Amino acid sequence: MKSRRIWYAYLALGVTLITGCLYAERNLPAGRHSHAGIAADASVEGAGTTWLRHASFALADPAPTDTTDRGSMPAEKVYRNIQTLRGMSASEVSATMTFISASLGVHCGFCHAQGDFASDDKPAKKTARSMILMTEDINAKNFGTTTVTCYSCHRGNPVPVAVPSLAQGDWGRLDVSMELKKDSTTTAEAVLDRYTRELGGEAAMGKIRTRTIKASESQAGGTTATVEVFQKLPNKFRSVTTSSDARRGTGIMWYDGTTAGMVFGNRPPNVPNNAELEQLLREAEFFPASDIRKSYTGIRLLGREHIGDRNVLVIEAKRNKSSERLYFDAATGLLVRRYVEFHMTLGSIPFSVEYSDYRTVDGVKVPYTAKWSTLRDSWTDTITELHNNAPVDDALFTRQ
Ligand code: HEC
Ligand code: HEC
């Protein structure tokens, strides 16, 4: 249930727009472009991000799992005016735009003329193109990988700060998170084995084939929602989020193990982009990160750290284009934090989940509270009702 707001998350207002765009273009006769949807969305930009955030649901790009779609095509074949991002897969464009907006701390409209993303009317868009080339050049000449990004210089400002801040105080003593200490008393294997045991053990976990959940959600803006989740092995997932704010309506998201979709209110259904899908895949797990040994590579113990007054053991692991850090409470053996970075050509999009209030139901432990944080949003889900192995109709995972 944690991330059905993938769409509210990093996409914020932006993706609404991009989506409208893609969707409209995909569904019109060839040669016609409609930006009606975009214009409608862009016009409320001034109304603040909240409404938009929750409207931005009818998402953007084709998911990589959707082989009939255009997501894997080069961006320049799907969009109309791609010059510097040529060769990037189309499904990466929307997440990249989110990354750029977050790096500069601006809305899409800072660079894009209302209603027409292909237009080059705004000078900032042209500057952004030369910035993309400059950044690629810095990396190619000096690092060989994506090391310096828009965020390295911009740090959430359109114009980077050039003078160190006085607010930084006694810079000589800044202790920048150098806390992680090597730990040779245990191993990644041992930490993961213990986690499995603490969750109830493989046998008990294997008996859980479906799960239905009701949860209450508190959102960063002070609003609330109720959430209903349906899960079925191995990773089928559906969530229905109903906001207490009638304007936001109900958001539904589904995943049948291959194809994902989402719909918000009476907008057209769409598919998550590749960064969003990463969030969804984690949300669809029955026990967070419990079987990373099956599908992850590079699993290793980074060391020991503190979260508040809690001693945690930190494991690093990688899957496809993402890497994550898993924080296990050294006292209880349970996962308390998960930090994920989804890597793209221009930079990485992070999100994290904090798990707490583990309770035992049918012999297995489930975190009753999960706090999700993304670039643009954060929300906390608290389970109010949970049933294991209740009958769940397969059709729930394939459609609105
Ligand atoms: C800092 C400037 C900047 C911001 C902010 C920005 N973009 Fe872009 N966007 C660009 C540039 C530059 C291009 C063209 C890239 C190229 O030439 O390859 C582009 C291209 C696009 C395109 C492709 C248009 C086409 O048909 O060619 C879409 C769609 C898009 N952006 C959507 C968005 C959305 C949605 C947001 C908000 C989340 C956003 N952009 C924020 C600079 C920006
Ligand atoms: C090496 C540092 C650095 C990196 C990396 C960098 N920028 Fe910049 N950027 C700057 C500086 C410095 C300015 C201000 C230039 C000025 O004041 O004339 C600027 C200005 C801009 C502006 C114009 C802002 C305005 O107010 O008009 C845009 C848009 C922009 N950058 C986008 C980007 C994007 C997108 C990226 C990543 C692809 C990026 N920048 C990466 C240093 C950087």
C-alpha cells in the first residue's frame, strides 16, 4: 500500500502534464496532436502543488514491461523535439524531467511553455539543453560515469549558489555522515538469515498466499486517505486510495506480475514510468526485502550505523538499474529502513521507506506502519485491518 502514490510522488505536477501529452498523442489519429489535457493541468499550476500532485496520476511513460508500447523506443521517435537526449529510451524522459525539476527546485513551467512541451519558447529550456551537454562533458572528461549531475551544482536552486553560506557555521567541524563503521563481527548472510527468522521463518512465510489490508494514510500536506490493498503471490498487487479531499477522488493501481496500470478519478488509465515501477515492485512484496537473495546482486554488509539511538546494520544490494541500502535493527533483527536509488543517464531518483510497529499475524511479522518519502512527497500508512489467505479474485490485478 505504501506507494500507490508513486504518481503523486516524484512526478508531482509534472507528470500529469507529460502524461496528458503522451496519452493524448497515443490515442489520436496519426498526425494529430492534442494538448487539451495538458493545458487544463498547466492552468492550475498556480493553485499550488497539492491538487496537482494528486491529479498527476494518469501517468506518463510506457512501462518497460509493456512490450507493445513505445517506452523502449528512442525518445526522439516518441517526442517531437528531442535534441540533447537523443538515444535515451522514451520511458526515461518523464523520470528525467522530474529529476531536473527537483534538482533546480522548479515546476515544469519554468522551462516549458504552457500546453506545449515541444516548444522552445522559454529561454530556460535552451539553457537546460546546454547544461545537459556541459554536464555530460564534465562527466566524460573527468569521471567516466554519471558523477556530477544537475543537483551537484543547483541543489534545489535555479541559479547555483557560488559563495559558501554563513549559516553553515563552523565548517571546519562539519561531520558529514561519516558515521558508517565497518563491522567484522557479522555478515550480510547472517543479517538476512536472522531477518527471515524474525519474520516468522520461511515455512510460516510460505503459507501466506494472499493478503488484504485496510490502512489509514496521513499525507505531507496534512490530508488523509483510506487505502485498501489486495495482494497475491508472487507479487500481484492492487491498491485503492480514497482521499478525504473529494477533489482528489480515488486512485487505483494494479500490477499482475507483468503489466502495471493506474487510474485516478476519471482520467484515462495509464502505466507507470520505469522509475515508478521500481516503487511499485517493492510495494508488491509480501515481506519487504525478504528475498533479495533471489533477485539482487552485489549483496554486501556495509557496516554499522545509527538511526536515532538505534544501532543498525546496513546492507547494500543492487537490482537492474537500482541500488539500495537496507537498514536492519541490530537489536530486533528487523528491517527498519530501505533507501533506494533508481539510476538514469542524467542522475538518480531516490526514495525511502521506514518500517515500524511490527506485529505478528498468523505466525508472521508485518510492519504495521510504513513511511514513504520521495523527491516530492511523503506519506505514512498505518494498517487498521489485515487478513492473510482470504480469497482474492485474480481479475483485481489486471484492470481498473
Ligand atoms: C530546467 C528545464 C526543464 C524543466 C524544469 C523541465 N523540462 Fe522538460 N525538457 C527540458 C528540455 C531541455 C527538453 C528537451 C530535451 C532535448 O532536447 O533532448 C525537455 C523535453 C521535455 C519533453 C519532450 C517534449 C517533446 O515533445 O519534444 C517533455 C514531454 C517534457 N520535457 C516534460 C517535462 C515535464 C512534465 C516537466 C516537469 C516535471 C519538465 N519537462 C520539466 C527542460 C526542462
Ligand atoms: C557545474 C555546475 C552546474 C551543473 C552540473 C549544472 N548547472 Fe545549470 N547552471 C549552473 C550555473 C553556475 C548557472 C547560472 C549561470 C548564470 O548565472 O549565468 C546555471 C544555470 C542554469 C539554468 C538557468 C537558470 C535561470 O535562472 O535561468 C538552467 C535552466 C540550468 N542551469 C539547468 C541545468 C540542468 C538541467 C542541469 C543538469 C543537466 C544543470 N543545469 C547542471 C551550473 C551548473
